[in-house]
Amino acid sequence: MTKDGKELITPSGSLEAGNAPALPGPQSLPIPKDEKYEERGNWGNQCEFFLSCLGYAVGLGNVWRFPYLCYKNGGAAFLIPYGCMLLVAGLPMFFMEMALGQYASMGPNILFANLSPIFSGLGWAMVMISTLTTIYYNIILAWTIFYMIASFTSVLPWSHCSSDFNSISCFTESAAENCQVNNLHYYNHSCLTLEKYCAVDNLTKYTNAHNESYCIQRNLQVQEKTKTLSNMISWINETNIENDTNIENGTNWINGTTWINGTTWINGTNWINGTNAGYLTNWEKETNATETINGTNEIIEINYSVEEVQVKRIAATEDYFKNRMLGISGKTWSNMGGMRWELVGCLFIAWVIVAACLSYGIQSSGKVVYFTALFPYAVLIVLFIRGVTLEGAYKGIEFYLSTNVTRLMEIEVWNDAATQIFYSSGVSFGGLMTLASYNKFNNNCMRDAIIIAGCNCASSVFAGFVIFSILGFLATELGVEV
């Protein structure tokens, strides 16, 4: 019993006041029961702890990695293994770490040494993981500071392609509008015809039966099964078939010789003297098709593939990120370039901000979380409202909600779900133990664990709508699929 009459749990686990049975517990200093552990300090109120844990759990894993995993693993069907892994592994471990930290009022490096000396390395491993994570997270924070400073201009530098650092593939929808009015295509600050536009990436212009023109890439291989074919002299030696004229009509294909009477070749009917070849329908879009011509004891096969290809274009935002901020275009491991001193300065500012937030321990960080934990939600809401009003946003959201339940039979999907739960909730990093160690001894940590884990997963799902609404707009702007 202490000088002021309070009961203590002794290291042996028994109570001084009475002969109560031994209680399991770490071999550590006595912990006051139902009182604040004043030497270590406590959160100012329960809201500070809740926001600290929420800010700790919600991060880039929710905003970007979770939507990507949904896209990769069957869309909305991914929520099934994600929810199962939350209930089976994520939530129990979240509660366990929170309970351990709150009970012992210690960080992981000291807690595990007192719990069982053989696990001392586990606590220090958590500290090392948190240190490495902090390093690369601060680099991302430096990027945000760079963008924030660059945004103090009348025209955002990543909204156009007229800067010196922009590549020739830089593209914005606004810059291409004038070209589209004249049925031309925008590339490298110029309006080009389709032939010249396709030639940029060594592609070929193609016009189908519906008078629709686009760029294609076609590969043709001819395999000779016999050395002769009646009335088809020199045909097998033709190398520039795609450049010949009137291919659809079958005429002038080989040195001006009519090829199989030119009978409705594209539609695949009556292709060889009345023989049905209906599988050749829509020849211009046929992939890896095989044509067989039968002569007298002679067979020749043509294997070709035709596909529509988009000329490479880079969004102005991506161009700014790679060429202006990072400066990585044209760089290799043998020539990584010099220091980006602007980013070095932003990284220094990021570390100063972190140090300032932790300068007075939880007394300062507990107040900072009112901004750092809530502001990202305000930004997500603003981005969501803006995103759903953009052209093509519905395509992105539809893609996000598409369901492919067959993927649930693959072990990789369940592995990704488990990885995301551990990564997003922050278990096994030691942070939860540290945050919970500043709680009151009798705090209801089970309630906190359920609420925080639920909010964390809900944040992931909501962030998916934000990300995919913008991806749908970008896909529409660049003329590609989501």
C-alpha cells in the first residue's frame, strides 16, 4: 500500500491488502490501480487518444493502396476477404496491442523485455520498423510541402504543358480542344493529322468499314508449308503486305494479281471459292487469327495480329511530378543526377514539423491531432465532391464497384487482404502500444479498438470512391480505359 493508502499490484502479482490469489502480469514496477500513472503522463481527454490512434491508422495505405488492391483483386468482391481478415486477425491484434500498452504503461522496447526477456528483440524490432516507416513517410511529407509552395501561383504549374521541363508527350484536354475542332490530334504543342500522329510511335493509320480511323500496330508472319502454290507465284515472298492497296477487296495484293477473285474477304464469307470462313469477321480487329488457303496438295498459313494502339501521352500532372519535382526523366542507376536541393529543404522542414509536434510529448501531440487527424477527412470530402462532378467520374466508380467473385478462389487475394489489414491498422509496428500506454489503467480499450478499426476500414472504402472518380476523369481525358 502506498503512503496515501492506495492499493498496488506488486511485481509478484499479489495485492498487499489481503491474501488475494496471484495475478498474471509483467515483471515491472508497481502500477497504481484506477489512477493516473502521473510519472508517464496521460492524455488530456479521451478524444485526444481516439484521434491519435485514428491518425496513426489512417494514411496512404487507405487512400491509395486499398483502392489499388480492389482494382487488382476483383473490385467490390475484395471487401469480403478484407472484412474477414479484419475480424479474424486485424481487430484481435489491434485490441491485444492496445490492452498490453494500457496495462503496462510502457513502450514496446521495454514492455516485451519485462513480459518475457526472450522477446526483447521483438520490441526493438518494432522500434526499428517504425523508424524506417517514419523516414519514408517524411519524404512523402516533403513532397506535399513542395507542392504546397508551388501552388502559390496564379496558374498551377502542373495544369499545362508550356513549361521548359515538360516532355513532348505532355498532354492536357484544354490544349487539345482547338485541334479536335479541326479533326486533328494534339502532340508536342502542334496539331497533327492522324497519319503523322500515328507515325510518332511508329504506328499505322487504319480506317475500318465504319469509316472510323485510328492507329494500329500490325505484325504479320507467313509460314510456308509447301514450296509452290498454283497461280500464286511469288506470293510467299511478299514482305510489305500491310502497305499494299485494296486489301479488303483482295485485289492488287501481289503484283497486281487478283487474289481469290476478291470475294467479300473482310466479312469472311465465300473467302476461298465459296468456302465459309466466317471466323474472319471484323478482320481489322482480329487478334492472332490464322488463315489457311487450300490448293492442290498445297497449304500455306498466314498468322497475323492487328490491334488498336494509343499514342503514348503523359498527363501534365505526371509530367510535373517526374520532370519538375523529382527530375528522374532520362536518369539511370549509373547516372542518378545531382541533389534536388529544393526537396532537401522541404525534407528539413518536414522533420522540423515532426520535432515541434513531439517537443512536449503527448501534451503537444495530443493537441496537434485535432488538425492532423481531421484535416485529411475534410480534404477527402472536398476531393470527393469535386471528383464526382468531373466528366468520366462515373466510369471510374463503376470500375471500382465492379465485382469478380471468381477471384475469391485465389490465395493471392486473401494474402493481399491480410497484408492490407496489418499495414493499414498499424499493428505490429509498436505505435498502438505506445499510444495506449498513456491511457488510464481502467480505460475501455475494447470499445476504442472496435470503433477505431471500423473507422479505419470505412475510411479506406470512402477513399476508394475519391480515387476512382478522379481516375475515371483522367482516363476520359487521355482517351484510354480505366
